[in-house]
Amino acid sequence: MTRTGTQEIMIDFRSEPDSYRHWQLRIEPPIAYLTLDVQETEGVFEGYKLKQNSYDFGVDIELYDATQRLRFEHPEVRVVVINSGKERIFCSGANIGMLGLASHHHKVNFCKFTNETRLAIEDASARSGQPYICAVNGAAAGGGYEIALATEWILLADDGTSAVSLPEVPLLGVLPATGGLTRVVDKRMVRRDRADVFCTLEEGVKGQRALKWGLVDELVPRSRFEEVVRQRALELATRSDRPTGVAGITLEPLQRETTDESVTYAWVNVDLDRDLGVARIKISAPTDPPPSAPAELADLGVHFWPLAMARELEDALLHLRVNESRLGLLLITTQGDPALVTDYDSFLLAHSDDWLVREINLYWRRTLKRLDVTSQTLFALIEPGSCFVGFLGELIFAVDRSYMFEGKREDSDLPPPMVRITKSNFGPLPMGNGLTRLQTRFLGDPASLENARSLIGRGLEAPAAEKAGLVTSILDEIDWDDEVRIDIEERASFSADSLTGMEANLRFTGPETLETKIFGRLSAWQNWIFQRPNAVGEEGALRRYGTGIRPKFNQQRI
């Protein structure tokens, strides 16, 4: 649960257009318009109002849902315009009242989720033939400008008042931590001295200065604003490779049963052990073979196993992050026929050029990235009856440790577990650092990476998997239960804070990218700043914002 004062809030990440309160989705092929029109009194908990198109978890959950639906349900959409439904206000960013009231845990997970949503927008622009542009018709402050930064083209109304700003440092004593700092200098390539000035100007930058500094791409007179926005959208649409004359698939409501002991879906089951602080995630393999051709996916829709399973695992991860943060260890297992998983893996690889298969592959890629940045310990248990194959086998390389059972159990007819790597593990599913998980695993050890490549398609039992460096430990039946239990109990005895820092650093070896800077450097600093008195103390900026009383800052540098 997320605690806010005396309140206890369960955040539900499931949404659909009929329940949107803050976004309006309008389809005018080849353009989709996503219009932000926030309802002030519809926050996720009490005590604040969402004034000036500011946002909280609920607003961003709807935005992410809309980006998913546009990709899967609307192949006819070749460009997306984000705009505002309020006169002369685009978006004032994350709601400051909400941030002042929210628990530290809520604030940090909110920033993480909004970052992932921005990255999903950029992913759609780069890989789905569905680029986003932003029409800024007023003030775009903080997280409002960060929404614009996630798009490919920013149009600013040239009316003497519309402006962009990142005022968190001078105004709130925190950072533009949904990627603002990183995107300004690493994506838009704004000169760092200008970025320094920009990020300390509470009032922001407008007009020709914003254009000259590279903070926006185009200035448009208000009298022609809608006309030019549509014109730019149509120009971008001509570059898209989205198909014509095909139907999308409906993202039907995700079915989930939640109790105090479990979270259950069709293909994913999560058992909650509160005494031990562990969530056991079991992913079940399909029972039917894949279709023979992508054309059959239209009939299967969201019931196509890789898509259904990805949706369920993503929802489970988000639920565990935000609502079950005291369960510090996620134990990941699989169950089912490895041959069937191999068949699905082959289907996804063979038809990766099909627009819908491409979207399913990208969805799994994003879900794995959510796992990578989840601030909980990740262990995989490879037991008899498991099916860690190909794209599902990526889970082994995403976790902090993997344990593999050696041989068979005496009281079971299940064969010894095996690991099978495929071409899916060598390119289609990179991490945020731009490398595959195997490249990251064998950083500085190209011989082991090439050896792993030579093992593509082979079913590797425990000794062979250990020799190839694909698992952390192998244990026979005599040692399995005790050794795994001891390691779990030992992990639970460590400081959660130090584990979060250690795991986040060890998961992202290799090159630094925009994503790793956002989730590593930027998020880590924001996490720290969110706990400092200058931000959240009784005299801090977040607490005193809107009261008319200036904050008092401790000026000691640390």
C-alpha cells in the first residue's frame, strides 16, 4: 500500500478510454490527438487539487494506457499530437501539492513510472512508425515541458506569453527528474551553459530565445497554431511504415484477482509471503501451439500468449513496486513445455517484420526493461518443469542471481530443467544501456559471449549451463531447499537501501545512455533530494509552496 498521511492508497495501473478522466483521445486518421484536460478534483488521493493541468499518478496511468492502445488498436494512426484542452495552459507538471503530501516511496515510484511512460512515447516514435509531436499553447512547466521533451517535434505558440521551463531547482528544491535535465542536454543537445541558465529560471524561456537555444523546434503565431500543427503532423505521417487497410486488436480489460496472499492472472501468478518479504512470480507456458501465420493474430487478439503474458507480468511488476514495496525479493519461476515456448519464440522471430508482431516484441522488450529498473531483488529459480527458453529465457539474464536445479527430483516424473538460448537473446531485446543482457553479462569477456552464441538452439542442463556462465549456481536435490532458503533469508537481513543502490549499479554495466542516466544518476539523486529537509522538511520548498512563505534552505553542500 502507498501511505499518505493517514491514508492508505492502492494504485491500480489498469485503465481504458471509457474511464479516462484527464485525457481525451480523438482519432482522425492518420493523426491521433491526445488532449490533456485534467479534472482538478480527480486526484488519486485527497488533499490537493490538480490545478493548471498538473498531473499525478492517475493522469500518467491514462497517458501510458493511451500510448499502448494507439500502437495496438490503431494501425491507421501514423502520428500522434499531444496538446492541451485548456486555454493558454499546456501543463504545469507534476502536482506540487501531491508531492508535498505523498510518502517518499510514492514520490520515487511516481517519477519512475512517468519516466517509463516518456520512454514508451520515444519508443513508439523510433520503432513503431508512430511519432509524437507536441503543441505547446501556453505554459509548459516542469513535467509539462518534460512531456514535450519526449516527443519528436515541439511547436510553441509565439504569443508573448507561452513559455517552457524546468523550475524545480529554484522553485521546489528538487530536480526535473522525469528526465528533464537529461533530455535537454543529451537529446536536444542544448549547450550546457544555456541549460544551466534555463534550469534556474523560474519563469522559463519563450519565443525566439526558446527557439535559438533549441528548447523548441518551431514558433507558430497563435492565429495559425492549429493549422500548422496539423500540417506538421501530416508531414511526419508520410514517413511512417504503419500498415494500411488492416485492423488493430482491442486491448481488452486485464483480468486480475487480488487477495492478501496472491495476485492471479491467466498466465502469471504471484504468491505473497509477507513474513519472509518475498513475492513468488510464476509464469506459465501456453498449452496450444502458436498460429501458423500473423494473419491469425487478429482472431486471437490479446489472448495470443506472448502478448497476454507480457501484459500480466507488466501489471504484476507495477503492482508489486508501488503497492507491495515491503516485499523486497521477487522470485521468478516458469512452468510448462519448453518445446511450445520454443515454437512461440520462433514465430516471433520469423515474423518480426509484421506490424503486430513487431508491437508484441516491443512490448516484451519494454516489460523486461521495467524488470531491470524495479527496485527489488530479483532471483530466478530454474527447477524441473520450467521453460526458460529464448525470449522467456531473458528473465534469467535480467535477474541478480539465478539458481538451477541439477538433475531430477526423486518423487517426480518431470525431466531435469534445461535452458535454451535462441537468436532472441542476441539483439531484439536490449537493455537500457543499448546492450543485450548477454552482452552485459559477459562485458569484457567476448569469448564467453561467442561461446554462448554457439549454443543457440541447444537444451542445456545444469552442468552445461553453469559451464557456459548462464546461471549463478547449480544445486542438486540434497542442497536445493536449504541453500535457496539460506540465501533468501540472508538477503532479507540486509539493508533495503543499500541493496537498492547496489542492485541498480550492478545491473547497468557498460556504456551510459540517456536511459541509464535517467534511471541511474538522475533518479538516484532525486531519490536522495526527496528526503532532504530543503525539499520536504517543515521549512522546505515542497511544504511551503503556495503558502506565501519562502522556504529556508540549509546551504551546506554535501
